[in-house]
Amino acid sequence: MNKGLLIVLSGPSGVGKGTVCSELRNKQNDLVYSVSATTRVPRQGEIDGVNYFFKSREQFQDMIARDALLEHAEYVGNYYGTPRDFVERTLASGKDIILEIEVQGALKVKEKFPQGVFVFLVPPSLDELKHRITGRGTENSDVIDSRMSVAVQEMSLIRYYDYAVVNDQIDSACHRIQSIITAEHCRKDRFISELESVKEASEKA
């Protein structure tokens, strides 16, 4: 009954997933961050197994073939993905693990790991989301309009998630997610599942 939880934090681009995830880890230092695998070259100061699991293209393709990834995607010529083994070993050790990921990736994870806890981070309003994207000052109006259109489409997928948390203030959003984690650890279904596993093991012994 000490198995950890996989918490999948997702939401539209610009909603503040990275900021909330970082602050949540600061507040709850026993929360493990899900390290992704990638085929891109390590940047200066990056450490294998800490920032990413750095793989050759052949190694990554082998992971795909062995179904060793909960999800994967190719971006700008490089593969990125979530190693199943790292997640499962962390959970088996009794630690909770958080995966911060975009919406389509989260839905892929849910197909392979439906027992995870899926949290959708919501902006206070679409106007505020546009303000946050515009505030970056890195994109022109056409790109911003395109990103907003995608964001609206992504928000329609909220029905596939377990929880929705409004990111109005970082501390408040983190507190709500911590409350979700506490509540999930108390779900009777998790206890029943663990008890059934123990019962099956004792019957086989």
C-alpha cells in the first residue's frame, strides 16, 4: 500500500505548467520529476539521468520497438519520450512522480497508464492566457493567434482528465494539486487493488 502515484500535469501552452511544476517540487521535495529520454545532444552542464536520459537514435528506436516508452514524439529532428521503466521503478519505491507534458502527450500516457492522476491546468481566462503568451514578446500576432486557436482546441480535451486546476496564482494552484495528491492516496480503490495483489501473491506461495 506504499506504491507511489504518477501525477500528469498538462494544459495549453502558456498556462504556466513549468512554473507550477517547479514550485510544486520546491514545496514537496519528495516529489520526483519524470526525466525524459531524448536523442538531442546534451547542452553544456546537462547531466545524463538528471536533465534527460540521452540516447542515440538507434537506442531510442529500440525503446519504441520494445514499448519501453509511455509516450514519445519527434520534434525538430530529435525524439523525446517518457521512459516506462523509470516511472514504474519510482512508483514501486513508494515515491510519487510528476510528469509535466503537453496535452497530446498526456493523452498518450493515459492510454498506457490509465491509473495515473491526470491534472489539467487551466488559465483564469482566455484573455489572461493571450496576455501571458503576448508578454513573452517572442512571437508575432499571426503566431499568437495560431497558439490561441490551438489552446482552445486543447482545452476542449479537459474531459479526459481527472481534475482541473485554475492557475490564477502559483501558490494557490500548487496547494490545490497537493490536496489532490493527498486525496488520491486515500482512495479506497488503491487499497483494494493492493490487497488483491497481496492476496494473489499469498495464494501462489
